[in-house]
Amino acid sequence: MGLLFTLQTNAQRPTPAVAGEEKVFLLGADSITISKLPDGSEIRRVTGKVTFQHKGAIMHCNLAIHNVLSNALEAYGNVKIVQGDTVTVTGDTLFYYGNSRLAKVSGKTVTLKDQKRTLTSNRIEYDMASGIAFYPNRGKTVDAENTLTSKQGYYDTRTKISTYYRDVKLVNKKYTLTTDTLVYNSLTKIADFRSLTKVVSKDGTVVAKNGSYNTETGASIFRTRTTINNPDYTLTGDSLTFDNLNKRGFAKGKVELVAKNDETILNGDFGQYDGKLGKSKVWGHALTRTVISKDTLFMTADTLYSIEIKSDSLTQKSKRQNLRQKNVESDSTNEQKPRQLIGYKNVLLYKRDLQSKCDSLIYNSLDSNITFLKKPIIWSKQYQMEADSIIAQLVDQKLRTMYLKAKSFVIARDTLLNFNQVKGRRITASFDDSTRLQKVFVEGNGESVYFVADDAMKPMGMNRVECAKMTLNFKQNQVKRIQFVGQPEGRFIPPQNIKGDEKQLEGFSWRDKEKPTKEEIFSRANFKPNPPTVVKAVEKAPEKPKTTVNKGGVKPKVKAKSKKL
């Protein structure tokens, strides 16, 4: 009688079927034994090929105990439930409550199958009224694309939505997803998660806490701080969307994009990444940190771009670029992909040996050129340079040449606080290995002012020279020789005869207080640096300026094609 009492909520008073409820109906069996309990309940024991029917569902087993009054039954051996043409449940043991239509199936392997997926566990509780199945122990769901496992879960056979809890793992051919809680829609292929989640694929890794993921296309929406990490880049933001099919991502809030191949980090309020185009964009408190040899270039702007230079573009480069191939070989590695780094509007730049303010800027890692646009101003150690546009060329990641175009002006402040000046239509400035000025070539409307002192640093006077073209040669920051093309006009003025307005060329403006610092760039970008994990360069303290003035009490040698001064 022990089997009989397991079907009753009260051993003496079994719950009767509600009036009007459809009774569990015995369709057939090989044998049947009917017993009567003291309360009048009828208990049927059926064996063989047993079949019951209830509310359109068919139930099969080898042995069943059927309580007619409570409308419930126990079933054992080869249990099978068929609901319509959509759901089939199999197991070893069944407890079925007809009034609530709840089926509790257990066994070594219990399965629930619908048209496209299979749920497997050692226990499944299936509510045939709502179509919802629950498994309290570890279970697995398999469809054509995905395998999902968890310690507990629900599956709605009508909406095709599953809810998984504890040690959730989703596996398919493209990736593996692990989390603690997951809601998965088998029709839309969308997986929603509300706990720490990790997605690993051949393309990289995603770590997030709240979002949705399309298991078919890889498109995703992440609502809390998320990191996407692959061999080429890392993208992090407070919220993030990513289209894996087109390799496009958008991030918002404390965005950080790390381009690993060229050791560049972009930070900002918003960020976009296009993997197919090799293009990244960051704006809103935008900041970039780029490793250049053993130094780091820091830059802030309204908008920053990092653009990969495609191979088809490389084949179309000009002869000028081919001539610079030697520089490319020294400045690049096989692992690095050539890129353009663009700062657009309100640019501030800081490098240990170079600082700048300008409207916009382009850094090309292929030829190691930095192009400063729209009236830039550049400082390099003790020098200040201005023009309508400037190109700075790096060799072995050190400043070697500057090309100043239109309204060019170079100022160097010496140890006596005098301002040596050169201006002209175009200026080419060359630097030595220590980034000291080596040669200045002026082409078009050339003018210069430079001061002379003796060995005791006593001022001896000032030279003012005008010539269409001139070349000034420096050695250890001293003007050693001046060469002219055309007819120069100039004069040497003793100290006592120098007037205030003669010390400055027209357009002179010493703007040293505007020179950007790394701290100013961080402040504008609202950035608080942490110990670097990707940027490998170690900042060196700036070298103390070693500016000197001309010594020796004599004017420097001057050579000209027409005549000497």
C-alpha cells in the first residue's frame, strides 16, 4: 500500500477531482487490479502496455498506480508522455497530478523533446497546462546550433524561451558563453544575461555583466561596463554594442580602446571601432597614448582617429615615400601595422622632446611624419616654431627635420634670455641626435635676429639680416655660419645701440606659457592614469635645456654667393 499513499496529499482524505475537471482516462493495459480504500477511493494497478490520456496528452508506461478520486497516478518503466505533435517526455518514473496537469518525471536520463530541441536531466517537472518545464538538477538543452548546460533551469515549450541558473554554459561552433543566469530565446537566438558573463571565440573574448547576445550573428548589446578583447585590440566602455558579423563596435562612457599591434591607447566618452576598415574613432574628452620607441606620445583633441593603412594604399605611395623607406625600416616592426593617428580640432600634444598646440594633426607611422595643420605652434626643448602648417619628420623615432610652410617663424631663447629669431615664407629645420638645432634653411623673405656674446658670456651685440634665401648652421646651439643666396641686407648692432623694437622681428610672440604638459593633457581629457598595463614605454625626465649664446666676442663667419656682411 506504500505506493498508493504517495499519490495522496492526505492519506485519509485524498484530494478529489474538481467538479468539471477532465479525468485521467485509462486507454489500455495488459492487466488491471482495482482496490478500494476505506474512504471509498478507487485505486487501479495496471501493468503491461499501459496507456493513459488526459487533456490531449498520451502517457505510456509498464506499471501504473491510478487514484481515480484524486485524479493522479504513479507510473514506472519506459515512461513516455506525448503532448500533441510538439512535446515528448521520457523517463523511468512519473508522478502525474491531473488536476494541475503537473508531471514530475525522474530517472537516469529524462528527456523533453519538442520540434527542434532536446532537454535532458535526471528530473524534469513539466506543467502541461502552461507548457513550462523545470529541472532542479543539472540539465542540458541541445538544438541544431547550441548546447546549453546549467544546474537548474526552466524551458517554456510555447514561447521557446529558456531560463538557466548556476554554472550556465552555452557552446556552439563559433564560441563558448559562461555565466550564472541566462535567458535564451530559441526562436530569436537571443541570449540575455544579468550576471558576470564571458564569451570566448576564435576572434576574442567578451566580459560583461548585463546584456544580450545574438548567438547566430554575434551582434550584442551590453548595458554595463564591458570589455571586448581580441588579438588586435581591446575595447572597453560603460555600455557597448558590437556587430560581430561586420566587426563594428560602439562604446559609451569611460571608453578605452587599445590597439595592440602599434601600442596605442585611445580614451574618451564615446568610441567606435570598424574592424573591416581598420578604423577607430574616439570623441568627448578624447586622449591617446602612443608608444614611440622608448618614449610615449600623449595627445588630446575633440576627436581622435586611428586608421590602418591598407596594403592597396601602400602600393600607391609616392616616390617621396619610397625615398623614406629606410626610415620606415628603422621605425617599424613586422608585427606592427602602419596606421594614421589623427587629432581633429583643439589638439594638444606632448612628447618628451616635442610639444604642440594646433587645430588638427596627422601622425603617419609608415613614414614617421607628423603633420600639424592650421597655424600650429611647436616647442622642442628651447625652440618655438610657428607656421600655417608644419611637418615633423622622425627618424629612429627622434625628431630630425621640420618643414614649416607659409608665415614660418622660429624662436630660440638663449641663456642670457635673448630671443634668437628666424622667419620666412618656408623654413626647413634640421636637428641632431640630441634634438638640438643643426641647420635652418629659409626660403622666401628671409629675416633673422641673433645675439652674440664673448667667452665670459658678456653681450657683444646683435645681428639683423634680411635675404630671400639663407642657411644658418648651428653647432651646440651656436650659430657658426650663415650662407646667403642673393643680396643680403644686414647690420651688427652693439649692445648700447640696440633699441627695444629692434630685438624682435615683426610677428614675434613668445608663447612658452602655452606649452602643453602631460598633466594638462590628462586634465583636459578628464583622465586619471593608472599604472600602465599595455603601454610599455617608461617616461624619462625631460632633459635640462642646454641653450647657449654665441661666444668669443666676434661675429660668426658669414658666407654668401654675392658678398659677405
